[in-house]
Amino acid sequence: MMRRLSFQILSPVILLLAGMMVMVIWIGVGQGRRARAEALQKFDHLGVACSGVTIPRTRLILNVMRDLSGAELVLCNAYGLPLTTEQGELLATVAITSQLPDLLPVATTTFQTGNQRWLARYLPWGTGGQYWVLALLDLDALDRSAWNAMIPVVVTGATVGCAGLAMAWILAAGVTYRFTVLTRQTARIAQGDYTPMDLPTQTAELEQLSRSINQMAAHLNANAEALRQSERASLIGQIGAGMAHQIRNAATGARLAIQLHARALTGPPVEDLRVALRQLELIEMQVRQLLELGRPSPQLRQQISPRTLIDDAVAMLQPRCRHAGTLLEWHCPSADPLTILADVDTLRLAVINLLTNALEAAGPGGSVEISLKKYQGQTLFIDVLDNGPGPTSALIPRLFEPFATGKSEGVGLGLAVARRVAREHGGDVSWRRDNNITIFTLSVAQNGMPLGTTP
């Protein structure tokens, strides 16, 4: 049977305190019995003090012996009758109105005078057996002394026990409260709420447990986000596959028609026809991007010139720049860098995506620049700059996620695809804002391989 944590904490404490209280009561009762026994021993001590010696029969001597023994004394003759002084005063430390008890010598009994209870014993007085003294112990006073000896021990034990029980209750309540908070947090995590909880500072173990739960929530949140992105990518891939098939068929038909028309011309094809063909190629590349988002595609790697790749990308986007009134500048290095091992189609698509993103950010009248940096070690860097406003603060955390966009007509695939292609080529895509200029940097390994692999 399952028991609450507070019950499991308090049960041994309660049992321990119960055992301690039994022991305290036993000690208290023993103290009371010891006090009673010590009082009764006074009879024996008084008998030893009174027998075998000659003692004056005066009230002064009786008062002194009463103070020493704590017993009231009545001096009697051999027949048990009280003695008096020459003035007729009773030789006793207490006035007895009742008849004295008829006792054998050294025997002990109880008797009562009015509301007073006494413990009585006849003891010899002096030598010869002519005189006896009746020693009386007040039983009520004897019981009070026993209680007075027992109560402090019992009260002290009860106080310590109650304090211990209260401390155990506070401890159990604190621990169970923290576990209740942890239970609620795990329930929220199970419902999809991954908000971290505040860490307790009173207990190191609970703090570590809370920290582990927060770490688990963070990992689950990251996994859930990755799963959502994968599901979105898979969904868009499935939807795009049907659409892309139709779009590619139409684009292929249009490109074939333009090529047939160009062959029918007597002279070389005019520039407009070449522009139209390049735009149709761009449409086919963008359709391929949509198709490859939801499924991996085989890459055909070959040695290519980064300069030639950027030339093709800029040529494809120049008609759009002229139509929008946006300046696109390509800072081509004078010396052609070394060739790189790459998939020319996917890498060119990544560069086109970065340029398209910059053109849309710069807008009409804006400017976009692209440059090729020298190798740093075994890595090539391509910078794309624009003078647009840059991404919004709300978009920055999700800038490279699929379908993250700040444009009303945007899809949000360009940067995500560019980063994926760059990482497939052993590089990455990063961005920064410098003097009102947005800079995206695409890095590619010279051997075109992802990190941790060998060609």
C-alpha cells in the first residue's frame, strides 16, 4: 500500500518520541518512588537516633528532631499514652485530637485525624523501654514530594518531545511541499509546458533534482521543437511534391518552347530570350529546393570555381534587380581562388537564397553587395551585404528555422536551406549587423565535406 511521504517521515519520529515518553514517565515514576522511599527511610534513621541513648524529654528536643527527620513526633509512655510537661503541655510537635493508633513496636500503619492522613510508627526513646515516640509522616506531603520529583522529568520530556514532533512536522511539510511543486512541474511538462521552475535554495538534493527536471524540460522542448520542424518540413515536402511536379512540367515546356524559338531564329538569340531561359532555370532550382526540403537528395560533388558559381547566381538575379531598382554589386577578386569540391546546384541555390533574401530586405533603391574572401585555413567565405533594416528582434531567435519569415508574402525557406547546404559542405551560415549593414556569411570547406568526415 502506498503511503504519503509525510507519513513515512513522521512515523519513525512519532515512534521514537513515544518510546522516549514511556522512558521519561518510567524515570519520573522512579523518581517519585525514590522520594517516597527516602521519606520512609527517615523512620529507620530516627529509630537509630532515638534508641540506646539518654535523651531529655523536652519539646525543644522534639522540635529539633522533627526538623531533622521531617516527621511529627508525639512522646508516649510504655502504654502508648501521650506524655505532658509539668505545666500540662503535651510533649508533641503536633496536636493530635484523635486516639493514637494501637501499634506493636516498630510496626508501621496509616491513620487519619480529620482530613489529615498519617503514616505512623512507634520508636523507642532512650533506654529501658519506658518511653516511646510516635513518629508521624504526612502522607499528603509525601505524595506531593513524590509528584514534585516526577513532574519536572515528565514535563521536560514532554516539552522536548513536542518540540521534536513540531520540528519533524515542519521538515515533513517543507519536503512534501517541494515534492508537490516538482509533481506539478512534471505534470506541466507532460502537458507540453516546458517553462523552467524556480530552484529551491534550502536543500542541496532538492535543488539538484529541480535542476535536473529543468534540464529534462529543456531537452524535451528542444526535441519537441525539432520534431515540429521535421513534421513541418515533411508536410511541406509532401504538399510541394505535387505542386512542384506541375510547376516543373510547365517551366520545362516553356523553356523548350523558347529554345525551339531561339533555334528558328536566323541570328544568335537575343538577350531577352537568354534572360527568359535563366529565369526558367531559376524557377526549376526553386522548385527543386521545395522538393529537397522534406527528403534527402544525392549530391554530385565536383571541383568547381566559386567565382563562376557566383557569376551564375548574380546573372540570374540581375533582371530582378533592374526591375526593382536595386543595385547588386559583385566584388569579384582579381585572382581566382582555388577550386572547391562541392555540389554546384545546391551550393549555387544557397548563394541565390542569400542574395534573394538581401534583395528583398534592401527593397527598391537599396543596394546589395557580394564578395568572395580568401581562404582562411581550408575554408572559403562568401559575404552578402545589404542596407536593409535587418531582421526583427522577434525573428532573430528563429532566423534559420524553416518557415520563419518576417515578410507577409515570404515562405521562410531561403535561410534554412542555405544553412543546411553550407553544413553539408563542411561550413555554416552566420549573420551580424554592423553600421546599419546586415551581413550574411556563407562558409564552405575546401574539400566540401561536413565536419568529422573525410573524403
